[in-house]
Amino acid sequence: MSAQLISGNSLAATIREQIASRAAELTALGHQPGLAVVLVGEDPASQVYVRNKVAACQKAGFKSDMHRLPADSTQATLLALIEQLNNDTTIHGILVQLPLPAHMDSHAVIEAIAADKDVDGFHVSNAGLLMTGKPLFRPCTPYGVMKMLELTGVPLRGAEAVVIGASNIVGKPQAMMLLQEGATVTLCNSKTRDLKAHCQRADILVVAVGRPNMITGDMIKPGAVIIDVGINRLPDGTLCGDVDFESASQVAGWITPVPGGVGPMTITMLLQNTIEAVERTIANH
Ligand code: NAP
């Protein structure tokens, strides 16, 4: 391997220490950060994600409220809970774990969360603020990627950045954040012609598709920074990313592993967004 590793585990640990000490200061001032996590149904993966988020909050000294609703709850019940949390002054952030059961309208549910408590950054007003260069909450995964690039010292101004995958939660906000830092951004999707040619131009390549090992070493510019957002479970139960780590790490300058790369940064930025929400609440009073 010639590439240097960007360890999400180690960067996340450092940032979480800083967040925990800021949380302690805010608590001493009477503003303990509060995050409410809402889970509807029994989806096993969602249960693991939610458990990890709640545990991270507690470790950082946050108040963390977990709300579980049965899978057959009505949307009205969920909206009433969100309304109650919107009005709860001890709660600074509200996260509704997705996906929701099929009978619920995810868009309507996300829009019901007060935009200034939308720590996932999925509300259309937060998407719009990011788009217009005045972000309030940034979606946690691409925000975590930006933090990794910053802490690794990767120059963004004028860099060729290629983002593969254009979802609302990762690829699109990622492209906006890179653009805002002065990168020249290409955003690829499933219809992109000659993906390899785009990848080979990239100084920074962010891959968020959900296809195991689709980006191989021959597709990468020597010395490039490779950020692998993908999380895929192989038939043997192991996890892998969208980038073929073995071949890519022979060519790249920097690379993130899976697991232990972007994943731990995502939860860290959820904590960061909650701290930012508290700071704004204090500033506005
Ligand atoms: P998604 O909503 O399914 O979007 C996938 C995107 O990839 C779409 O824009 C799709 O294009 C594009 N795509 C599909 N096949 C492609 C191909 N052959 N070439 C180029 N683009 C292609 O997925 P997501 O929610 O963004 O998640 C992507 C991956 O990141 C998943 O593995 C997910 O588990 C992982 N993830 C990780 C974290 C973390 O914390 N590390 C957080 C979120 C997601 P179209 O738009 O044309 O359909």
C-alpha cells in the first residue's frame, strides 16, 4: 500500500473529545445539549444505528431522548410527537430515523421537524440554505467528509473533485459543500457515460453509491484523495466500501477504510450539529 490512511476512527475520537468538553461547558451554563431520536418500527439496521447515536450522545454528556413507536403507528401520531419535540426547549435536535414504514410520507415527516432542530439537515429549508451558500445544518455524512479533508490538510480551492452518487443525503450536499470551498465539482449518477474518465481526472474522489468495490485502482489518478462513503455487506457477512481498497490504495495518495472511515464521522457530525444548535439558541436569546 502506498496511500496514507485517513482514519475516521481516530479523527472522530479527537472531535468527540472536543464536543464532550464543549457540552460540559454548555451544561454548566444551564444549556445541556439535547437530542431526540425517533425510531418507528423494528428495522434491525435502524435499531443498530439508533442505538449507536444514543450511545454517542450519552458518552458526550448530552441529554438523549429515545422515542420508539410501533411500526403500525399512524403518521398523525408521529407528527404529534414531532410537534411536542419542536416545542420542548430542552431538545435542540430532532432526528427521525429513516426509512419510515411504507404507509408514512417521509417528506411530510421531515418537513414537520422545526428547521432549526433539523440536525440531519434534510429539511428543504436547510437544503436550500446549503444550496445558496448560507448553511444552517449540513447533512452529517458529507459534513463529516469535509471535516476529514480539512483535518488531513487536503487543498480544495481549484481542485478537481468528482462525487459519484447523487442522493439527497450524501452526493448532492457533498457536491455543494465542495463547490463552496472552491473545488471544481463533477457529480456523477447511474446514467453517467464513461465513469472511469471522470474518476481519472479527480484530485478528490468521493464515492457514495452502494455497490461493493466498484472503483478499482486503474480508475484512479495517482496520488488522489479517495473518500469511500459506501457501506456494503458481503455474503460472508463482512463489510466493504464502494472502492476496491486493495487496488486503490496502491495508486491513491490518501484513502479512507471501510469500516472505520466515513462511518464514525457521520455520528460525530450529528453531535457537532446538535452543539451548533445549542450555540445558536443561546445567541438568539
Ligand atoms: P442512494 O440513495 O441509493 O443513491 C445512490 C446514488 O448512486 C444514486 O445517485 C445513483 O444514481 C448512483 N449510482 C447507482 N449506480 C451507479 C453507477 N453504476 N455509477 C454511478 N452512480 C451510480 O444511496 P445513498 O443513500 O447516497 O448511499 C450510498 C452509499 O453510502 C450506500 O452504500 C450507503 O450505505 C452509504 N452511506 C454511508 C453512510 C456513512 O455514514 N458512511 C451514510 C449514508 C450512506 P441515480 O441518481 O441515477 O439513481
